[in-house]
Amino acid sequence: MQTKKNEVWVGAFILIAILAVVFLCLKVADIKSVGNQPTYRIYANFDNIGGLKNNSPVKIGGVVVGRIADITLDTKNYSPRVAIDIQQRYNHIPDTSSLAVRTSGLLGEQFLALNVGFEDPDMGTSILKDGGVIQDTKSALVLEDLIGQFLYKSDGNGNSDAPAAEPAAAPAAVNGSLPATQHP
């Protein structure tokens, strides 16, 4: 009888351990639920996507509102084209919104920051629908370029910054006398 009781306890412990491992895997993968939430797809073209990957988060103010579904190379202009799945409950995003590639912390994962634009039907703006395109994008910041700009004080186009102002000329003598600080 004691052996049967031990087997039940071992089985319960194993089951709890398996559930804990599944829970941790879902937490690490940042999966909110097992089921699929309804989404709609929008697109954006970038000059440089840095280290973005499929399934990277899309955030508005730090809140995950979608995921990157696919990254391809646009064959017309050879720039990265990103397909983004946005949760259906966030279906009121204007087409004047912008996307920027950001990094969580100094060495963290990269994600897309969605900055919500304005909606004004009088100006011809509209709400993004399935298949819509966000035109305003900001590419990934390349750390090497930033360090180079800082070290060499260049403006990003290879031009060095000129000194802000030339040193002030010595004051001219008035009526043949030197200022008080310049007597021989």
C-alpha cells in the first residue's frame, strides 16, 4: 500500500514539473495565450532593419500590440519590407503613424516602436486596414556609425564640423591707447 502511495506522489510531482516547464517556455517565448488572436496585416519599408527577426514585438508606448510576421527584400528598390500582424482590437491606427526600430536596453532585443499619428479626414488621412502601408519609417541605429560620428564629430555625411566661431579679434586701440589689459 505504501508503494502505491509513493507512486501517486511521484506521478503528481512529475505532472507539476511538466506544467512548470511548459509555463516557463511560454513565458520565455513571450506567448500570451495558446490560441490565436485575430490580426490584420500592415507593411512598412525600411533602409536598415538591424537585428529585427520574425516574431519580434511591435509596441505602442511599451505595450505589445503585434508581431513581425515576415521580413523580405522588396525586389523593386532592394530595401527590407516588413509584414506586421497587429491585433484586431487595435484597429484604429491612422496611416500618418510612424515605425522606428528600437532596442530594449543597451544590448537587448530589437522591436518596432509604433508611434500613432493623427486622424483628420479633411486632410485625407485614413485608418490603416489589412494590407495598408506605413510610409514614415525610421531605420535601425547602427552603433558603429554613432560611435564614428561621436569620435570624428562628423555630421553623418562625411563632412567634419567646422569650429563654431573663430576666436574673437583683439580689440582695436582707441585714440592710440591700448585697453587696460594689454599695456606693455
